[in-house]
Amino acid sequence: MIEPTRRGFLMATAIAATAPSLALAATDPYADSPFRKLTDADWRKRLPEPSYEVLRHEDTERPGSSPLLGEHRKGTFACLGCGLPIFKSEWKFESGTGWPSFYTYIPGALAKKMDMAIGVPRTEYHCAQCLGHHGHVFNDGPKPTGLRYCNNGLALKFIPA
Ligand SMILES: [Zn+2]
């Protein structure tokens, strides 16, 4: 009788894992945002082509290519798609990956989903307002969160304080 018990446990775990995102969807503060009504063609017109491919089609920029890697001024990193502030400069750190990296984000600015694009599960995250793709979050970041938000610089714009 081990198998049914184990299955029950896995089911409960799966439900627990999906419940927060369901709750989030029910209270989505940006559900009526005008950015949600833009078509793919609208986005193509609004964004520079490489940023459009990242934000709207989950492309990944070449590592080491982002000018934001060297951005060390005090300020805010906002979504290039809609302007929503996502990261503060004090949360940025040198990950050595070639992508701008942060250990946390402004509460409510990001939403997450599982991504199997490369055959292994990763947690994709996107702007909570316009749903534009930004990057993936990993468990090898620094204190205090231990998280690494690995972000495409093409999806961000820096606003100096
Ligand atoms: Zn956005």
C-alpha cells in the first residue's frame, strides 16, 4: 500500500505548488492593464527588435552583451515593455554569468511559471503588468535570499535615482 500513499503525497505537493499562482491569478492587479490588450503586432512596433524577441517570444540575449552589466549607479531597473519598476540597484550583484543578476525584486512586479524549453525544469519569470518575459530564477544567488534573478538586459531600462 506504499504506492497509493506516495501518489497522494505527490498530488498534495503538486496542489500546494500551484495554489499560490492560482490565488495570484484571481487577484491579478494588472488584469485590466492597457498593456494586456496590445497585440503581437503592436509590441513589434513599440519595441526595438531584439527587445521584442526577448520580451514577447522568450528569446535570450547573448551573455556578456548587455550594457547594463556595467551599470553601477543608484537607481531602478524597470520593464522596457511597460515601465513597471522591477529591481533596485542595491539588489544587483556580479554573478559572472554575463547577464544582469539580482537577488530579489520589488514585491508584485514579477510573476513566475515553470519552463521546460531546454528539457529541464526552470522557473521563468515575467513582468506582472505586461507579461513580458524577463529571465529565469535560480537557487544559487547570494544572501539574504539565496536567489539569482538572471535577467535579459534587453528587457530592462535603467532609471538613475
Ligand atoms: Zn512590463
